[in-house]
Amino acid sequence: MAGFVVNIRFRDKTNIEEISLFPKFLHSFIQTIKVKLIHFSTFALTLKNLLMIKYLLIAAVIVLAACNGNEASTEETTPIENKSMGIAAPQNITLNIIGIYPHDTSAYTQGLEIYNGKMYESTGDFETSSIRITDIKSGKVAHKHIMGTKEIFGEGITIFNNKIYQLTWKNNLVNVYDLNNIDKPVKTFTWPYEGWGITHTATDLIISDGSANLYFVNPDNFKIRTTVQVTDNAGPVDSINELEMINGFVYANVYQSEFIVKIDPANGHVIGKIDLPGLKQQYFANQITGRTDVLNGIAYDSASKKIYITGKRWPKMFEAIIN
């Protein structure tokens, strides 16, 4: 076979062993290649030798990969912490429904609160976001403040120290109302994340942003004191939405789900779960059709020990007792 010649030119005379492409441990292989120097700056390779180089390079790649793998295996590594390790599976919690009342189907419910026997509700949706006071049993709206802009989207509420704190979704604003006058905010705070749900302890506000995080916030200046991640035995629980504090535990809707989780605020662990499958289908399947018209809204009456739950644009409000 006639020799097929490939010319490879260098700026100066170069020994092939000095080419950086080839590590030193391959020099013994390279020495088996017969290189014919052409003039002072060129060497030629026959087709046979080209094939030999091809196989040698493949072997070199395999050797290098093995060496790198061995080096990596000797490095110290920090194990990834599995925050779900040691967390028990959440206990099943049941509700005994004792009453079903009308609920305004125009209310895209984001927050629900009972205080001194009155139901306070925050609703979302652009242009129609509101904060309102409603009669529990009739569902009639006694008083309503429309936030009234195309940009504002109302979210969760909580009542703390005679003030109503109302989140907004992506506006990075928190409106604060006097408990006796919901027509105009008396103060606003900025908030760096999305606003979803809000409740409180004796000293801090607790805010969700649609992730697995719960933020503990100073109510006087809205600085974040600490953050915990909501986690169950399977890992982080995302889409934490509306929040309600009940007997020292945070109860939370999980967006687009049919269950409520019970969270230990000290560590974020989910210790209980209220599963409400088919609640919507059982009572009013044909009355709402929107994909986002989901379970959302938890209020607890500490005086009567009753819990109230509803959903976005749901026609019913459910009164129940936690078993």
C-alpha cells in the first residue's frame, strides 16, 4: 500500500516526546511510533501509523480517566446532610365535620382568621384583591376593603397585637391595618420574597413563600430572625401556603393538594397530616371548575376549639373539630 502522508508542521524542531498532548507516562508508547522528519520543521505519518496513534490515544484517555478517578476517590468528601433522616412518618389526623356554611364564590381565598367571633378573610386576584369581615354562618360580607389595582395581588393574613398583617404575592409589600379599621393600611413593610401564608407565635410572625421555608420575622421591622425548612420523612415539603397556629403547631395548606400538614415550628418537622380527599367532589363537584380553585384557608377559633376550612372560590365553608 502506498504511504498516505500527513504533514504536521511546528514552528521549530520539536521532539514528539515534548508535545504537551502526551503525558510522560505515555512516552514509552510514543517511542514505538516511527516518525520521519521532513526538513527541519515537519514530520510525516503513514496511514498505518495514524491508526496506531488513534488506538494509543484511546488507551491514553482510558488511563487518564482511571487515574483521575483514583485521585478523586482519595479526596476527603463531606457527606450531604439528609434532613429527613430520623423524622418519623406524620401521624394521620382526622376531622369531624360538624357544620357546612355558605361561602362567597367570588372570594379567591388566601388567608382566613377568626378573632373575637369574627371571620376575617383575605382574597387574591388582580383588581379584586380584598380584605373583608364576614359572618361565619351566613357567609355574608359585613365589610370589605378592595385593594383596587391591577398590580396588587392579596395573600395571607394574621392578627397580631391588634393589627392585621396582609401579605401580597409578588409585590414585596405587607399592609398593616388597625383591627378596627380595614379601609386603609396604617403602615407598610417591604418583604424580599413572595408572600403566601402568614401566622404568628407570641413574639414572631411566621411567613411562607411557596417553597419549603418558614420565615420567623420581627413584627416591628420585618427583619428575618430565623428560617426553618418544612420537612417530613420523605424530604422537604414544597408549596407551603396558608398558615394557622393551633395549640403551638403550625397547620398549613400545601398548594394544589388535598391535605393540611401539622408542623413543629421549632424544627420544621411535619408531625401530622389531615387528608381531605374528595371533599370538593363530594359536596360541590359541579359548582367550581377552575384548576386553581383549590383547598386553601384555615381558621381556628381558640374559644370554641373549632377549625374552619374552605378553598379558593369554594361555595362552602366547613366547620370541624380535630380528632
